[in-house]
Amino acid sequence: MTNIIVQKEDPVLRAKAAPVAESEFGTPELKELTEKMSAALAAEFDGVALAAPQVGVSKQIFVVSKKIFEPKPLEEDLVFINPAIVGSSKTKVTLEEGCLSVRWLYGEVKRAEKVTLEARDLAGKKVRRHAGGLLAQIFQHEIDHLNGVLFTDKAKNLKEYKPDTNVNE
Ligand code: ZN
């Protein structure tokens, strides 16, 4: 599969993504877009989540890989539309972070340890989710994408790690 994930030079990653309109919820087009995002994410061995601007679509959508819930993976990736962080813990943690659109840099980013996210699902239903650990980090990283922010804007001690190309499938 050709890699459709755009890289950091692309201006779409710097734009503020537009909200999904009421008329788009429940449509096959919206579902197709999230399926395309999930397919692009699944093609990356180290991918945990992907925002719509990363496939060149400036809309407020991100997907979280079902894989992160292993050993109890979900049936499908989680989809969050028009998301907002409505609560954050005062406790911050410094975490190692990377990005599928910023190959192959990694750095340390300070994030809230726990967050509460409100969003809509594909049908337009409101969802609210409390998260800690990796999921909380993902929520903050993906919301940044929807605001045109890349983790490298905030990261310290950036380093480049290229994977061993022999092991790539
Ligand atoms: Zn990213």
C-alpha cells in the first residue's frame, strides 16, 4: 500500500482543521474517510493514532488504533469527531513521543497525566471519555494536530532514530 500519510512540510498539518458539519454525520463519505485513515494507520508498524490532516483532510477527526488496547484489542479503531479536551489533571508527565508525520524524530513532551475528552461518533452521538496513560497522551497529541501543532513544536531533546530498513515489511 502506498503511504498516504503527509509529512511535516505539508501546509495541511499547520492549518486549523474545520469541524465536521451536522449534515456529514451518518453519511457513507464520513465513514469512508475514517476507514481510509484506519487503513493508513494499520499500515504503520508503530502507529497508534492518526488525525485527518495527516491524510491531507483538514477536518476535526482522529482515529485511535484498536491495537493499543492489547491484550484485549477492540473490534475496530476508535473514531473521535469534533473533539475537545474538557478536563485535564494538574499533574503533568514528561513522555517520549513521535509522530507518523515527523519521521523519524522522537522527543520528550510534557502532557497532562489524565484528560477528559468530549467528541461525537460517526453517527453524531456525543461521547465522553476519561483517559490516563497512553490514551491521554494520544488525545493531547491528536488535538494538537487539529490545531495545526506538531509535537516537535513542544518537544525537548529531539533525536532521530531511523528503523532498520531490513525489518520493514
Ligand atoms: Zn502525530
